[in-house]
Amino acid sequence: MYPMAGSSAAEVLSCVAVTSERHNRPSASMSTKAFAIGIALAGVLGFAVRFGTFLWEGRTANLSGDAVFYHDTANLMAKGKGYINPFYFQFGHCFSWGLKGNGDQNYSFIASAIEDCPKVDVVQPDGSVISKAKVVPPGTEMATAAHPPLWPFILSISSRIGFKSINEHRMIGLLFGSLGVVLIGLAGRELFGETVGVASAFIAAVYGFLWLNDWSLMSESLVTVFVPLMTIVAVRWWRHPTLRLALLIGVLSGIGGLLRTELLAYGPLLVFTALLSRRLQWKMLLRDVGIVITICLAILAPWLIRNMTSFAKPIYLSPTGTLLAQTNCDAAYYGPKKGYWERFCAEPEPIAADGTLLDESERDAIKRARATDYISTHKTRLLVVAPLRTLRMFNLYDPIGTARFDINVENRDFRQTMVALAEYYVVLLFAVAGTILAWRRRLTLFPVLLWPALVAVVAAASLGNNRYRLCAEPSLIWLASLAICLLVDRLRIHHRDKLSNTTESTAINPS
């Protein structure tokens, strides 16, 4: 890319920077055909690994937590029930967990008898008191915003065409995860060249903290696709801002907000940072900031309007009270789970004075107030816990303990998790080296490091959980691949020079 006559100073500087950057990438050359073959092979390997781990463990594993919500909500949406709470619809409010095999539907809830439900004393008009069970009958259609809607919506498309069992939904996750491998490779090429792209794809194909999520039926499978797509667009815009790329960043930011709440922050943070750091381009960048925010809000508008009109109190993207309550309590501030979360800290569910279950927004407000009160009386302790959350997120604090907690919550296999943890430390080590090398060579770095930075901030504000680190995993892979390719370059050059010196020595001193 070369500047044309009449180009502005900012455009000239941008072109010069991109041209200089290409000379600082790994020097090993690769044809377009070789790159395509390499990426395709990595994609096949990625699917084979994911399908193999699915057959090994995932095919018979129980669903738990968020995965149950996604699966059941998708099937309810396919039946035209809308975005409602699947637990209350199928099992009512008073239920207990039960795990038992039932063919492919290998999870179940066991409803408790009404007389075993928690009770509340209700004052009657005549002054008498009646003990009333807290119960919501099965079949109750109660609106929810517990999770953003994009992943259940995609699964509901599968359900509408007949693929609605747990394992059929899991296969959707495997396909998205395999597509993510290819896209991580394409983003690696965009960042640091073809060799890094192929290396990134092969690492992503076997990287445990990617494939562990793909058979679990969690939304992270779709995040694996979203992050490299957003990064490709972000890197191109970062190097040479254009109106078209700003529009794409706005669109992807809005879509990201419908997938995971924190994903919508990446695009606006990227363009706003550029506005602050590139004074020569401030007019154009200010335009792009406005475009990104406007497009993002336009895409989110239907979901925001629905949430603000479906509940007694306003809910924006999703409720926050349950998460805050689960991460700001004694169990999450002290003891083995400090920096993690505890499900029981958000229980029992708040109820009205007459024993009926409150609206989701009202329950959320009560839980959020409970968490806020706890934080206000434990401010000093929060200064200790917040850094531990980030360290736990990146497996720099109590990694085995965190792995065991994740296994209990998400029904992961311990052996698979230990393999993933070992891979993670190797990738992390090379990623640190890659960051230093990219900085020294003046390669594009900010759009890559913004992902781990965003994850670190989210962890400090909430909890440290390996699954929630997925947004940062591709960045670690790209940087690790850069370090590996540069190391191979250096070894290749050293070997070539050694052969050259040997040849010269032989020519000068023939035997």
C-alpha cells in the first residue's frame, strides 16, 4: 500500500507505518496456496480434536448451569414461547437438582413436593398468619433477560429444523469452534503474516481452553468466532481508518453485546483510544467514534427496548444482581474460593410479602442492593480480592483450585482440564515473549492487547473463571505464534550462516 498524490499527512504516515511493519514480520515466505492448505488442515484438525473429546467425554456428560438455560431456551423459542425463563416454565420455582441418565436428555430436574418447599408467613386481612409455600407452578411463562439472546437464538434455528437434542446442539458448538480455528488463523495472518497465521490456526486447533468449551454447549463457541472477526476488522481500521471499517466495527460491537455483555466494549474502546492518541486524524476519528456508538446502539435497541418494557424495573442488557451477590459475599472474599464465586450467596430468591415470586427485575434489584451493602462494609477486603480475581482468571493464583471449581460447575473432565492448563502455560510463556518482540519491532499490538486488558478489568469487577477468559485466548495464541515463528526464523538463519561458513572454510582449505 503506497500513498497517492494528494494524500493527507495522516494517510501518508499510515501507509509508511504499514509498509515498515511488513518488513518486521517473520521472514519465512509462504504462497497463498500453501497458506490456504495450511489453514484448511488446521480446521480439519480442530474439528477432529473437538469431535474426539466430545466422544471421549462430552457425549455422555450432564448439562449444567448456563448450558441448561441455552439448550432449553432455544427449544422453547423454537416452539414460539419467546424468551422466557426455562426453569420456571418446565419445573416451577420449587425444585431441586437431580442428575440422572435419560437417553440423550442426560439431565433432569426433580420437582420437590409442595410441602417440602420453603415457606413464608403471610399476614391475612383478619390478622391471622398462614404459612404459605413459595412455589411457581410449572408452565409459568416468565420473561427473562438472564443471558443475552444471540446464542439461544442460533440454537433455536437448529431446533426449528429438527436438531434439538442436547448432543445435536453440542454439534453446533463443535462446528462454531472449528470455524473459530480457521478465523484465528486468518486474523493471525492479518496481524503478523502468513506463517504466524498458520501457526496460530494449528495452536488453536489443539488448545484446550478453546475445545473444552465447544462440547459444553456454552456461548463461548460463538465467542471463538466473534473475537478473530472483530480483530481482523479492528486491525485494518487501526492501521488505516475508513468509514466502511468504522461501520463494520459498530455492527460487530452491537452483535457482540447480544452475545456477551463485555464484548460490546471492545469497538468503542478501540476507536476512542485512537482518538486520544492520533491528533493528526482527530476529525476523521471523531466521526468514527460517533458512527461506532450509533450503529452499536441501533443494533442493541430492540433488545434494550424489550428489556425496559417487559419488567417492573428497567433491565438493560442483562441483570447484574445475581452475579454481584455471588461474587461479593464471605465465601468469595475469604477461604478457598476468594476471587471466585459462590452460587448459594444469591439464594434464596427474593419473594413478595404474600409469598409470590417477584419479577426478575425486582429480584435483581434486591440482590444488587444486597451485594452493594456487602461491598460498602468490606471495601478494604475488596482491594485484596479484586487483584486475586484477575490473577485467578489468568491462572496465576490457585490454578488447580480454580480448575476444580470449574469442573464442579461445568462438568469438565479433570484430565482434559489439566492438559488444557499445561498448554495454557506454554502458550502464555511464548505470548509474553511475543509481546516484547512485537513491541520492539513496532508491530500492531494495541488491538491484540486490548482483549486481555478487557478480560482483566472484567475479572477485577466480577470473578476469575477460566471460561470467561476466552476473549483473551486468541490474543495469547497470536503472540505466542509470533514468538515461535521469529524463533524459527532465527534458528533457520543461524543454520544457513553456519552452512555458509562451513562451505567457505572448505573452499579455502580443501582437504
